[in-house]
Amino acid sequence: MKLVIIGGVAGGATAAARARRLNEEAEIVLVERGEFISFANCGLPYYIGGTIKNRDELLITDAKAFHDRYQIDIRLFSEAWSIDRRNKQVEIKHLPTGKVYRESYDKLILSPGAQPIRPHGAEMESAPIFTLRNIPDTDRIKEFVDSHKPESAVVIGGGFIGLEMAENLVHRGVKTTIVEKQNQVMPPLDYEMAALIHLKLEEEGVACICGEGMQSFAQKNGRLIAVTDTGREIETDMIILSVGIRPENHLAKEAGLRIGDSGGIWVDAGMRTSDPDIYAVGDAVEVADYMTGRNVITALAGPANKQARIAADNVMDRRSVFRGTLST
């Protein structure tokens, strides 16, 4: 049995560890395009804010420790470019050298994650406009706050990450404004519950502009100008984009795997894709909402960990079922 896993963090690393516990003889290869295979996503804003002092506390494990414990072949800085389903091979590019090679598999688990959505006009090079998804993103934001000591920030999006970034920027003494397209922060909550959050934000001096989306971004006299769709101009020193994510489905799409209506990779309850030898987990897949039965994308580590263990179970011929998510 040879198992290849594309992507680390909550989905891929958990699947690799579970697969090894179930099969000590299997050859397991973990392909990760970045430097880190497993880190604490939820802690990233709190390292920027200074609640978490030591950067190493964000790292759950590193490649050497993971290899030594589980005997897994870890390929860092390696990106999967294509999947040859007919011959059961993955084309992989080693990013530092540019070398491209093929890796065979018996079973394949996809855990490519998702990428932040960047509104139109937010692609300005060298401008202090940031997204937060991984440790390199975290390092860039923290370095800017540490070295430039911004007086003000605008956070676009009032969901989980937007609110956590606002909290930590305020903790660093940065006057913060949240811009949210819906009529409240934390859109998944009932309005009455979100009202309590609005009161707390007001107490902490955070300005909330709700019911307005972003129209454009510009630079003027060394500062950023965020323009909402009502024409409101907000001058600021830095911008954090937290308007949502887009599942990384291009690898699956190009391989001819089924893509769901939400844009996530379609999987059944056993986390199998439309190819019975390929599984998918985490932010890139769509799964059933436990309450509504509708297929949704849930970008949370808890469901990703559960899906990863279930995928590994089924790869190793142990029947496991994912029954849905509440997105809590």
C-alpha cells in the first residue's frame, strides 16, 4: 500500500498520522508546498497581538519530528501540479530547484486547503494590504506592525478572523475599523447575539461600518484609502482582508474530479471523491450541513481533523462515515 497525501496542516498531517497508526507497513508520502506541515491556525492573530509570545508555540510539530515519530516521507516546498488518474501518478514540482517528477500512488488524499479572496483592486504590490492564512502571512503582518507601528487599520470582513485581528490590533494600540458587507458582524449569528459583539467592539473603541462592501483601494501620500460601495473613503495605515476563502479545487478540477455546487471538491460520507482511489478533506471539500442537509464549505480545523481520520480509516479498509458539520 502506497498512500500519497497532498497538503499538510489539519487535514493532511492528521490523515498521515492516522494512516500510520492503522498500518505500520504502508509507504506514506506527504507533499507540502510550504515550510510547515502542522501549525495552530487559530493562534495566528494572537501571536501578532502579543498574547502568544513565542512563535514556536504556533508549531504543533515539524517535519523532522513528524518523520521520526511516524516514519513518513515528507516533501516540503513541493507542489502537486497534476494528477494522472489513469496511471495513478502525481506530478510534483520541487519549488526551490524547479525539478518536476512523478510519484505513483495506490491511494491519494487531497488536503490542499483554501485561499483567501482578495477584492478587486487589492493586488497593489508593496502596499500594506494583508491576508491571514498561514505562518508566512503572520510573519509579514507582525513585522509590519512591529517596525512601522501603524496608528490605524481597516479590517475588511467581520467574521472569525476579522474579529480576532481587530481584537489583537487593538491590543497593540492600533485604532481599528471593521467594514462588513452584511448588516452585522459575525453573520452566522442571530442579530440579537451579534448585537452583544457590537457593544463590546464599541467599548473597545472599534468602529464598525456595516452594510457596505468594498469598491476600491488606492494609495495617497504614503497612506491607503479604502473606498466602500457607498463612496465612503477611509484613510488608514494598513488593511487586513478577511472577506472569505475560495477552495483550492484546481488540481481536482483539472483531474476531472467532480466539483460541488459550492465550488468545493465533492466527496461522499467516506470522504471519497468521484474517483474511488482519491479522497479529499478540509477546507477544499463540501460536506453536508448537519441541520439543513445542504452542502457547505466549512473552513474549521475541527471538521478537517475528523474528515482526515475518516479518510485514513477508509483508505486502510476501516469503514468510517462523516455525518456532517454544524460549523460551530
